[in-house]
Amino acid sequence: MRRLLVLPLLLSAAFLRATEVPITVQLLTSVASPQPVGTPIGLTSSIGLESLSRDMFVFQYSVSVNGGPFRIVRDFSQPPSFVWTPDLFEQTATVRVRVRNNETKATGQAEVPFQIVSRTKGSASVTHTSHPLVALFSAPPCPTGSQFRVAFHAEGEESVSRTPNQPCRGSISSNVYVAGMRADTEYRLRSEVSTGGNAAPGDWLPFRTGILDGNFPAVTIQTAPPAGYDDVEPVIIFSALSFDGNGRPFATDLQGRVIWYLRSRDWITRVIPGGRFLTLGDGMNSVNSAHEGQVLRELDLAGNIVRETNIGRVAEQLESRGIHSDCHKAGRECVGGFHHEAIRLPNGHTLTVAGIERMMPTGTQGSKLPVDVLGDVVIDLDDDFQVDAVWNSFDHMDLNRKSLNEAKCQTGGGDGCPAVLLADEANGWLHSNSLNYIPSTGDLLISMPEQNWVVKIDWKDGKGSGKVLWRLGKDGDFTTDSKDPNPWFSFQHDAGFEPVGSDILTLTDDGDAGNAFGPPAPGSDPKAQKPKPGVRAQVWKLDEQKHVATLLVNAPLGVNTICCGSMQVLKNGGYSAVGGWSLPVKGRTTDFDKNGKPVFAIELVGAADYRSYRVADMYSAPIK
């Protein structure tokens, strides 16, 4: 009897597939409309008889606010559910889901209206969020032309922090996430409305932060800061990683006390002004079952997804630009995963790096058989995370110059490579690990540690030739002006000009490429890899006309490292640099004065530190 019931359903599904009629879809919300500002809304899509087929269905979510254009919050991906957190103001929204059958290309869509209403009832309020260290402060409307912010301090302490000013909206309430608070601590918060230079404070309101789950590495102070050092950027955001899958980014003050963390296991590539973060992580895509390094997100302070895309969806869009991903063992080319970097551009676009594999003939890079070579693409995504331009290393880099470290990459190999899908192993050719945008020309710097080069690309905001303008590093296009017998960097990280528009380039030199480690053998412990000696924080002055590089600062961090690192200029003229992965597993951030003398060091024990970011507060961002 059961077979008799199932058979008509299967025949119906087959008929729908054959005729490619629109997919029937219903969009459901976890809570009913209306909801107050700050409420996360669960969205779930349910499709009809089509779901009985074995085809892959993918779902795209977008939102229109107050009748405006639809903006994508999650591009096509396999999960049918998504948590949407509306922007922090009253609004009339329309949520749309589009569904696509990847095999038949049949589509369908559904929409639901949703109302977000004020949380205030005539006076200011403080609300707990899903993040134990982040509060939602809501205040009644303030006059257009005035500015609103929130002041907060721990009870019994005089030091007061403030959120950034935001414009008052007249008839709409003011709302802001308050972050930068220690766990399980009483705080006082109040509104401040400024009009014509005069600030009108509100009443202090109590708020107690939540308790942490304890899943954090130990933080130790290796070199105590000098007196008054809190005047320098007093917050450190660690993009922490661990091998047990439990590592996550978090922030501390200069005493090592946790004041924020990312609720997801993504890792932060860059901090964006206003309390936003660009992250990369594992997850599902729009085309296949790959999981590693598939997702690019923008997140807010509470850990809510602002927008999201995935490498499968990006690869689909690259088809029209001549890059044809066929990501399986018989394929010839594959854009298989994001890795290492995503940065925000002044125009709101996002640049990110992804791996691109190509099967190459025998003899390529000295191979005795056809070989999978892993290069890189740099992808320009617009403010909807849609592809706007692309740079392909296979078009512009010398394929005959293989990795100086003889690098090999495997999916899940612990080698920092993106997913490898065309073969069991690929030649790790470039391993590009940082991008730096040059606003005056629209060009790019790309750090390529497997070449020991930082290269400048004729990008011109996606309209340039893509050719390499110069290569900085040993055997590149610059001569050095330095008394150091070994000035050149190897396996460098976080290379870029700062201040913006200057000729000063900073980076972290991870050590001698001659002592680089290869990828771990299958089944081996990545923690057993041999570290490279001599991590150095470097500051270079570049004469791009004469191609002369002058080494201004060459400061040892006092640690060896296997990978990772970052470098930034501090507002006092000093520098902060990261030796990201030392053994046993730990990461160290060291501050130097302008002459390269160490003045402060803080260490994570039990986690590596991909990068750290020194900021004034949780709403600020470094230059790079």
C-alpha cells in the first residue's frame, strides 16, 4: 500500500520536472509581523512536490526596505533557511526568496511583508541580544540635524566609552549595538544627543553583561605596556584559529580581558568601520558538496549576517568572464574556495581572493605527469556581493616560476590552501594572502608568499590591463638600500601601504623560505610541522620610479612561526605586528616604538592568530 501511495507522487514530480513549470514555494517566518527593532527573523522556504526529486535546489534571500530595491542578504545556496536581522530602525520590509532547481533550471519565488516597529515606549531602554557582551540601546526619536550616541562605563570605574555619532532620524527611534564590555559585569549606559555642539545626556540605565562559555585560549601579557599606554589603540581584535574547530575571533583590552567575541567559527579577514567584519568560513555553496572555505560574509557586532555569498555562486558568475568551473576529478578548471583575504573598498565593493585550479600538461613546473596547479583569482564584488571584475593569475604570472617552497595542497591538509577538487593534490603556486588597494590609481598590491614577492597590479578599479607593474622581493624589480645582510622578506603577510597614499609599506616577514615546511603527510599532526625562524616586522620606503626599496624598520618579534601574521602602524607612530602560529600552538602580538624597540607583547596560548587588529574601540578599523 505504501508503494502505491509513493508512486503517484514520484510520477507527479517527474511530470513537473519534464514540463519545467515554476517551482511552488512558500516562505515562512519564525515570528509573526510586526516585531520590534533588533529582533532576528528566521526565514524558512518550503517547496512542493519538486522536493521529492533528487535534484539540487538552491535558495536566494533578498529584502526591500520601504519600497526600495531588493538587496541580496544571502545569494543562492543550498540551505533553505536563513536568519535575517533587519537594520536597526523602524521599517516596512518585503522579504523575497528565489528558488532554483540546478538540474532543470526551473525557478520559483515567494514574498512576505514584514513590519519592524519601535522598541521604545516613550523612554530609552537597554535590551539583551543573543550575544552576551552586546547590548541593544534604544532611544526615542531625536531632531533631524542632531547626533545620537551612547556613553557607557563599568560600574565603579571612571573611564567612559562611547559609540560613534549617528544622525537623528526625526520621527524614527535611535538604536545602536553597544559593544566593548567585559563579561558578567555591571555597566551604566545613557544616550547623548548633540545639537549645535551642545550635548544633552539622558539618564544612566543599568545593564549586566552575560557569562562567557569559557571556550577561549589563555591570554598572557609577555611584555607589560608602559604607563599611559591605554592612550594608544586600547583594543586588540584577534582573528584566532584552533585545530579542534573551536577557535573563534575575539577581542581583549590591553590587560587581556575579553570584551567581545565572534559567535561563529568564521575567521576575520578585515575589520570595517562601524562595527562590521568581513569573514571567511566553511559552509554550503550553490553547486556541489564542497565545504571548506566556501562562504564569504559581512557580520555585525552581534554576529548577525549582513550579507553572504559563496564560492559556487561566484564561480557561476565567472562563467561569462571566461572561467569555467568544473569542480570534480575529471574537470579541467575549478574556482573551488575562498582563502586568506577579503577587503572593503572605498566605493563599498569587496575584493576577495579565491583559489583557481587548472590541470596542466606533463612538464609544467617540472612535473612528470599532468599536474593540478593552484593559482589565484582576485574578485571584485559589488555591494550586493555580485561579481563586478576579476583578475586571474594564470593570465599574468609566470607559470614556469613554481613555488619556491615546493608547496603541495590538499583539501583539509592543514596547509592554508583552499579546497582542491580536480586532483588529490595540487601544486601550491602562489598562496596569495593579502590585498592592498591604492585609491590614487585604483591599483592593487597582492602578497604572494610562495613567490616571496609583493606584486603591484595594473587594476584601475577593474578596468586596467591586469599586468604586473612591479615585483618587490628577492629576484624582483627593486634593489635594496639596507645594511642588513638579509633584508628581503619570505613568506610575508599583510603587505600594504600605510598611511594611505604614502610610499611606506609595512608587512610581517615570517622567515627564511629555505626552511619552510611542506604540507603535512596524510594523517599527520599539523602541529608537528617545523617552524621557520626569525619573524620580523618590516617597514619599507619605496621609490617606485627608481625601483629602490629602503628598509626603515626590521624588528624581530622574538618568536618563530609556521604561518600567519599582520602588521599595522599605530597612532603614536609605533607598530603592532603578529607572529601568528608558534609551537606549541600560540600567537603573539608585539608592539614596537617608531625605532623598532618592543614596548608591549600579548600572547594567545592554545590558538593561532591569523591576524590581530589594534583599534580604538569596537567601532573603529585599522587603515589596512
